[in-house]
Amino acid sequence: MRMTSADRVRTAVAALLHATGESQTDLAAALGVSQAQVSRRQSGSTAWSLDDCDAVAGHFGIDVLDLLAGPTRASEALPDARRRGADRRTGTDASAGAGTGAGAGTGAAGQPAVPALAAAAAAPAAAPEEAAR
């Protein structure tokens, strides 16, 4: 089954929230809307508008086309400094080696709650010269 544009945006926003460790409340504050409005957009009862998509992409520091392309591309485009555990001063991962606690995104039996999103969120973006190969 093919994913709709609305599904791609919702899953991309979810992946970005996971990768950064932000909550819907954090995103709502950055966008100047209520958490309930973000929740309605994420549940699909209200659509993310193009203006919303521009604001979300700007908040996460990615191009809106990366957001619209879906969770994998959005996660790959996320700047390293915005990733969960990144030391904001140096852009390095301050939690290297961590990954089994309750905040690590694990579900039953210690398995990743959403394996594809967890892998995409953890994967560093390829360097431009690598992407050109």
C-alpha cells in the first residue's frame, strides 16, 4: 500500500520528534500552537498545512522537501546538533554508549518500539561527497 502525503508528513514529524527527544508540547511551543493542535495533526484528524510544514521544517533545521519526502529523508537531513543526546556546544553525542534505558525508545522485550524510525533517527546524515557517489 502506498503512503499518502499526509502519512509521510505525520511519520516524518514523529521521526523528528523521536530523533530530537522533543515532545509534541515542545513542538507546539515552537510553532506557537497548542499541544492539542499538534496532536490533532499527528493523529490525522486535522491536516498539516503547507505553512505548518514550512514552520516544522524550519524548527528542525531541514528543508521542507525533506519533511515532505517522509521519515527516512527527514531524519537523514536533521542536523547532528539537533539529535537527541547531542551536546549543543560541540555537536557530539553526549550519551554515546547509552541506549537501553526507558528513554531509549524500547518496547516489549527491549526491542525498538518502531525499528525503522529508530534506525533512521540514529543514522547520521551522509556527507555530501558520499551522497554524490
